[in-house]
Amino acid sequence: MAKHLVLVAGNIGAGKTSLTERLAARLNWDSGFESVADNPYLPDFYADMHSWSFHLQVFFLGHRAMQHKALALSPRSAIIDRSIYEDAFIFARALHEMGNLNERDHLAYRQLYEIVVDALPAPALLIYLRAPVKTLVERITRRGRTIESSITPDYLRLLDRYYNEWLADFSICPVLTIRSDNLDFVHHNEDLDIVVKRIEDRLRGRDEVVFN
């Protein structure tokens, strides 16, 4: 196939990182991941979300923009774990609604976001991994990450609603929706084969965009 940039989107615990790793290995694509270990704002953010939400969102915006642009302009196909678009329409929105990002900072962030995103090349495909909140909670509990210990089912349901509203109007590129609770692409190669086939079909312009 020709060179492509593919983004993987989805709620916390949906399986984005696992799918990105396996698709990159299977298809011999470059890959990009979320900046966590080297993020200088995360410790302050988790200690005081109200004071550090704006700083964190600006950091993520810059990191994702550089990553997106570099991989889009690379001669090799690439896949990225989480899209830059989710920062604004999912996580900054949630921080604003929950009172951790005030109106002034949210507006300033959105203005900066629009300028940055307008300058980025469009991806070839957005893969949306979807799973019930119950499944997300089970996965988050099982992996036992300290930074995720405060995530509640209500918060996941809020994000799930935001994803549905965002994708209803998303038109930057085609969207392939995958129910990750129905496919175990981590442990079963045949399930990964199904995902690869659907991605290849979409990148070749075939019409099917949702499967369960």
C-alpha cells in the first residue's frame, strides 16, 4: 500500500497502546505513543489539577503536534496511539466541565488548538476503539497503574459521551470503529488478522466503517 498516517482513538482502557504496538509490528509501520514518562507536568497535575490543567493541555498539544507532523511527513507509514483531536474534544472539554480548566484558559487553549491543527496534514484513517465502561473499568483495575487509581466509572461514561458527540461530526478523515471487547487482538492472531484486513480495506477506499 501507499504511505499512510493512521491514528488510534478511544477511551481509557480501550486497548489503544496494545493495538498500536501490534499493528506497527505486523505492518512494519513506524509508531508514536503518548508522552507520559517524560511529561514534566503530570506529577503537578495529579497533585493539583485545578492549577495545572492548562499547562498540561498545552504540553500535550505541542507534543502531539510535533509527533503528528513528523510522522505525517516521514516516507514510511505510521500509526499513533491517541490523536491530537481528542485533546481538545475529549480531555480539555472534560477538565473544563469538571471545573479544573476555567473559561478563560479553556478559550485560550481552544484558540491555540485550532491554529495548530489547521496546519497539520490530515491522517488517512482514524481507528476508534470502543468498549463498554464495565470492560474499561476491569482493564484499568487489572493493569493497576497508580496514576489511574482515581478514574471512576462516571468519568469513563462522561468521556464515552464526548467520544460519541465528537465522532458524530468528525469529517477530517474516514473512521473505522472497532469493538475491542469482542476482539482479543493481544492474544489471538486471528483477531488481529481481522483488524488488519478491515484497516487495509478502509485505506483502499472500501466502504465498511463499523464492525462488531
